[in-house]
Amino acid sequence: MSFAKISVRKGLSLLLASMLLASTLAACSNGNGKNNGGEAQSPSPTSSESSGSPGAEESPETKEPVTLTMFGAGAADIPGIQSDPVAKEIERKTGVTLDTMASDENKLKLMLADGDLPDILMVDHKYIKQMIEGNQVINIDDYLKTNGQDIEKGMPETLEYFRQNMSEGQNKLYFLPNHTGTYADVGAAAPQYEYSVGFWTRWDLYKELGYPEIKSTDDFLNLLAEMQKLYPKTEDGKKVYGVSAYNGGLWPFIIQNAFADGYFNGPGTYVQDAEGNAYELLTDENSTFWNSMRYFFKANQMGLLDPESFTQQMDQYSAKLDNLQLLSSIANWWTGGGNKKLADAGKPEAGYGMIPITGTQIYKGGFSPTGWSGKYLAISKNSKHPDRAVDLLNFLFSPEGSRLAASGVEGEHWQMVDGKPEMTDETINLSKTMEKFGDTTGIGKYGNLQGLDDFVVNPADGELISLFYTPKVFQTRLTPLDKAYSEHYGATYPGEALEKLVQEGKISWGAFDTTVQTGLASAPDDIKRIDAKVEELVKTTMPKIILSKDEAEFNKVKEEFLDNLNKVDYDKSKQFWDQNWKDSLAKTTVLKR
């Protein structure tokens, strides 16, 4: 059974992945590898033996205990021998004790320079060439045959992709991915408590205005104008603005419109569609960039734009939302402080909610059979137990092992109820109240070793790898604001409200196969120099475009901007990136997309 082709249980509705952006939202991984020597150990259990959820009474295959060192095990990065319940269960299942090192870029550079490497590493894409040519990582092809059958049987197309594209032309497996899965296979499965990027605004003021249907971004700006009349100043006398951003390049100015238009952000001045096709932003006057420029231009014309949008930093933007000085937010990451302030003031149903704009898309996630893009797992040449390192990864790449990493230990953190797995009430409560929940329980602590994405369906029980994405857990998170938002749409939690609107055909999902970005080549120095000039030109011109006094000046500045792009040889950069995208997209054919 292919992990990238696991069938989705009947009856589950549409999913997202995320980005915790982060989450994230911001750690990711992928990889390839093969063995350069040494005797392989006895085979690990077959895929069918290890993909279920065996009870605690079942004894795993006994192997000699070993301790393996790991650089970059997960988000927590608690250094030293690990003794949390998840680590102990990994030890019971595989005989491997984890000794982890905190992720530190300078430390990694020193280790690579000295050749003093741990058993397993998670490294950035930029180190692949150095590590392969320096003979610092092993080829694990042979080890997969004896110790990694779950990996080999579960993701053959993904492994072949890494052999072809992550081995410096050697067609060998040096690196492995993590969090693998595709939207076609797992995207239709998972609910989400709420969806992050969008047009967030004050739900209490929206209610006061009678919940008008918003059919365009122009409607949204008109809504903000009416809200500004209701709430022109904060309690401490500061002016309230409808729209704002921060000094963070293109992203804060285009991301709302990009996702609403059906695009996912790419490198530089490019975005991609769901299939991985590239779209250049600056010279196409109908692009999501120019849609965004018109949005901010109109906001300024209407007196809605925060004048510090171009100069303030992200923390200042966030502070304004905390102080209720902004009527809208780019995403939900910055709305918690304002919601709390209103709740503390005796207004628990007031705060920020996402307003779905009819006919647009809602960002549901990025997925790939090559896993988290940009970071990869490898076994170093220094490892005295490469076979046991593959044993460990083989277990954590199985549905059982991935479930353990994402959801904890069966019988302790989750249990079977009427034939289905679910988190215990105690674990759910601890996840909300325990300050260092992940460090203490081990849940999510080893995410960088987790082979399958949280939203992959475990074939043993038809439920997601992560049991935190369930209506039961969502019900424990509901605030009075969330309840008010959900009830307005006839839903039981905020994410379900948008899911219902998708089912009604009023909005659609934006779910993206991001594999193409994994295979993009680095730009040569001459292109980097051009791109740096373009970046600076965009940075200095965006304020002029947005702050134009009228439509005539807007168009004049636009034409000057396009002319200046020609002067810095932007066409040469475009030619490189257009071909780069085409070449990378062609590489994905091995994945049978």
C-alpha cells in the first residue's frame, strides 16, 4: 500500500494540512539515501504487520538496545536522552533510545566542517551537495531492503523522485522526506478547527451591520468603511484603520488576494496554482499582485489604510490588532490578543472572524508526496548503527509510528472507543492547560521524524494520523465568539462553517500540490543580482502605487514601474524562472501526479 495513495474513509469531509505555519506553520522536511557498507540487520516487520494499532500486550521484535544521536528531532528540540512517554514507546517498539541535539545552524556548520556528525540529521536543502560530495551521508538503498520495508513499500514513487533529484546525479537514496501525503489522497479527509489566511474582521461589528453578504473585495472594503463609522477610535483614543500591513516584502500585501484568487506563494515574484503551474506577478496587469495593489489603493482612497503599513514591523502590526486599532487582519495568527481584550472587557462574543467572500477560494493547505519542502532526513557516515537508524525511521514512517509521534501512546494519550481511536479527555485538557505539553508528553516533539502527514488516513482504523483534528477535540476549544460565528452558519465549529459553504458552492478550497517547489534549482549569481534589484524596486514602488492620489497617477506609476523592470533586465530573470519551473514540474512525472 502506498502511503501517498492511502484511500480516504467514506464519509469524511474535505481537509487541510498547515502550514503551523507554522504551525507554522514554519518547519518542513524531505530526503534520500543508501548504505555504503556494513552488514544489514534482520528485516523489520512488514507493512501489514506494523500499520495497525496493536495493543500494549503485543510484544515488538526484540533487538539489542542502542542509543542514536539525532540533530533536529522536532520543534521542541530538548537536548539529551529523551524519557517522555512517546520516546519510551519508540524505545519499546524499536530498541532505540533517542539522544537529541537542538537545531542550531551554527552548530550544524561546525559539525559538517569537523565531520563530527550524529547518527541522524535533519538538514536544509542547501546542504545536500556538500554532504553527498563530502561523503558525509550514506546511501540507504540496501538498508531499506532489510530494515526499511515499510518505507520502501509505502512510498516507491517518492523514493524514486529523491534518487533522481536529490543525489547529485548518482541516482541513489541519500535523503528521506517526512510528513508525506497528497491532497488527492488525504486532502478530502480532515476537518480543521478554523482556516488561517483570509479576510478576517470584527465579527461583533459585522453582526451589528446585519451580516451583509460579501461578494467581492470591494464589498469587503465597503463593509470596513461602515465599521469604521461605528468604531472610529479605540478606547484609548487611537484612530482605527480598516486595512494594514507591515514591512515584510510582497507577502503581507498580496497573500489575502493570492489565496482568494487560487494561488499559493512561490519564490520571489512567482505564485503557483493547484497543479504546480507558475504565474509571474509583476508584468501581468491582471495578476494577483495588481489585484492586491488596487485593493490597497482603494483602501487608501476610502480613508481605510493605516499610513504605517509600509514602515512598521510585524510586531507593531500585531500590537495594533491586540489594541483593536485595526478592523481587519491578514490571518488569524494575530487576532488572539484583540479577542482576549474584548473578552476581558465583558464582550466574549466579540472579536475577529473570517468573512468568506462569495466566489473566492479559502486556503486549505499545501500537500506533497515529497513531504515538507526544503528539509530532509539523512543518516551520517559516522553512525555505528545505520541499520538501527533505518529501523527507527521505518517505524516512524509507518501509520502506527506516525500516529505515535502525532497523537501519543495508545492507552495513555488515546484509546479505542467503539472501534475508533480518539484522544482521552485528560490528554485534551492537558494540551490546553499544560505549559510544556509537547516536551512533557512527547506528542509532536518528534515531528521531524514523522513519515506521514497529520492528515493522512491510517488504513488500520480509517482515522487521521493526528487525532487532534476531530470534532470531539474541536468542541473543547470553542469560545463564545467561536460559538456565535459557527451558529450563524449552522455549524458546530468555525472550520465546519466554511466546509458547509464549500458544499453549498458559495466558496471553494484552495489546496496545492507543492512538489514543484521542492525541485526548483537555485538561481545563479547573475539572476540573484537581478532579483535583488527587482526586490528593491518592488519595495520602493509599492507605496507610490498604493498612495497614488487618483486612478491616473496609479496608472502612471504602474507604467513607470514596468519600464524600470525592463531597465534591470527582469526579462532575463523571468526566462530563468519560467524554465526552472518547467524543468521542476517535469521531474514530478515519476510521482504519477
